[in-house]
Amino acid sequence: MNHHLHHTLKAVSAQCFGKNQSLPSLCYTDTDLLTLEIDRVFRRGWLCLGRVDEIPEVGDYFTYQLLNEPLLVVRSDPDSVSVYANVCRHRAMPVAQGAGNAKRFVCPYHAWTYDLNGALKSAPLMKKKADLKHCGLPVIRSEQWGGFIFATFSNNVAPLQESLQGLEEVTANYQMASMHHIANFSEVWECNWKSLAENFMDGYHLSVVHPQSLRPLTPTNLCDSLSQGDAYTSYIANYAKAAPAREHFAPTLTEVETRQSRLFCVYPAMVASLSPDTLVYLSLQPVGVSQVQVKWGICVWEDNLSEEHKQQRIEKWQQINHEDHEVLQGLQKGLRSSFYQGGALAPESLEGCVSHFHDYLIRMLD
């Protein structure tokens, strides 16, 4: 870390850590800081790749580019999902593309062949067979939580489920793992990755940015804090009295829980909105200081939801995301101003999660 960046981070920590204060503009515009974030935050954290039920059958797989690392996520047997480096051990060619179902993965360059457990089974015309038995696809550390697949490039980060025990307690009744994946999308948003994470976890903006889509359902004044830990933060968006009741949801939900959504962030870069009948998540990774790659998906409680109703829920969240994206593009322009230094955040019930997120980042970058 260069001297200037070290000095800057010390100043940010003194100004913001534990003080419910927004970060200064350079935190969203400095390329050296982004490089440090990728090294100390992303490569040392648990990152969401998608949902378990994207690959329900043995041999189902999808590929994923994570921090410039090509990954292969596969249902290796009925009870296991594995994550591999999607790189042939021979000459580095990716062995799979896109998504689908396969009995084996054959490198399109020289036909080296791997089974669903990542083991090398065939290397045509290679004579030293004994040397090849250790040439399986590299295994990436992964865990499942709430029906999500997470991976990390670190061997030192604590187990995910252990880190999310507090979040599990406040989301368990919604039975996320039993929800049904219906769609996911890949987009690039024109903003800093932190701005998108903060925005999703900010109840303060709901009534202003989403006057038709969210204000009638979850107005800002009904938001409340929920739970936080070293690896997550969360808040409650309570429903307005006039909001229509949800009809289909887990039988374990209390009456109060049927009238609220629970929004959470699994640090560093997965955010989600969990309602009685719908789960929406966004998995983020920076492309540059002003761009973020977003994989976002929707799950529903109903296992027989009609295509028409699926499309209605998708379009609702496309509208919400579009409204947020429009605001965040404008925000990124403002963050480039030399006059912006950062102001006080709203109370805990409205922007507490943003403050918790900042404290996490400062700890990781220290």
C-alpha cells in the first residue's frame, strides 16, 4: 500500500468508523483504493455465485467469472454442489461454457476430459499416465447457506454458516432454501459497487426513489433495524396497512413476519430482499470505480406459479432496479465532485446498515 493511500485510510477511519458518517468521495473514485478492496475485501470474503436450484439435477452446471477467475459450478452428485476453477490443467483452456447438463467436461482444445468430481479421466496420447492422476480441476472452497452457493479464494476466512448464525435466526422462518428459482440476469450498472450495496440496505430512500413501486408497500417511515454481525447486516421493511396481504408463504412464518420484508447484506457484496413469497438477491463485483457487474435473481415460494405471475414479479423488480440504477448513475457523477466530503447518516432504523457496512470495510482495509 502506498503512503498516500495509507494516510487516506487512516483519515477515513478517524472520520467515519463507529460515527454514523458517510464515506468521503474518494472512496468511490480512487482506483488504488479499488485495487486494495479487491485484494483485502473480495479475495478474503465469501462471494455469492447463485442459487442451488439453478442446478437441480446431477450434471447440471453453470459457469461464472469471479474477479477474473473462470469458475465452474456443478451438481456433482444428488447431494453435492462443487465449484472448480474452469481451467484445463494442460494449457488453461476453459473446459465448460455457459450453462447446461453434462456427464463429463471435455476441453475443446486437446480433449482432456474431467468427470463431475473434477478428476482427470482422459488425456489423449499422453504417455505418462501416472503423472496425470493429480491433474484434476482445482477445487474452490465453497459453502451453501439459505439455498445460495458461496465461494471464497481465502483459506483463512471463517466458515460461512458459522459467521451467519445471527442472520439465520432472523430469516429462518421464511425458509429461503425451499424457495424456487425462476430467473436471473447479468447486468453492468454505472456506479461504484459500494454505492449499490449501500443503496439496497438503505430504507431512507424507499419513499423518494420508488414512489409508485415501493412507497405504497414499504414506506420509509415503517423501516426498522434488525440484526447485525461481523459478516452481515440487516433491516426490516414493514408493510403499510393498505398493502395487500401475501397469500402463499412458509407455514413457519409468524403473523408479524407475513407483514414485512427482511433485507440483508452478506459482506462484502451480496444483498437480498426476503418477503413472505419472494426472494430477490444481487451479487456484486467491481468492474472499475464507476462500474459494477451485477448478477441478480428471483425466487418464489409457490412451486406452481404461472408464467404470467412469474413475469409480473420479474417486471416489478426490473422496475425497482431501474429506478435505483438511474439514481446511482447520478450519484456517481456527484461523487466525483471535489466539494463533497460526506455527511451524517440517518438514524439506525433508516441507514444503520450503511453505517455497519462502512465499519466492516474500514476493518477489512485497515
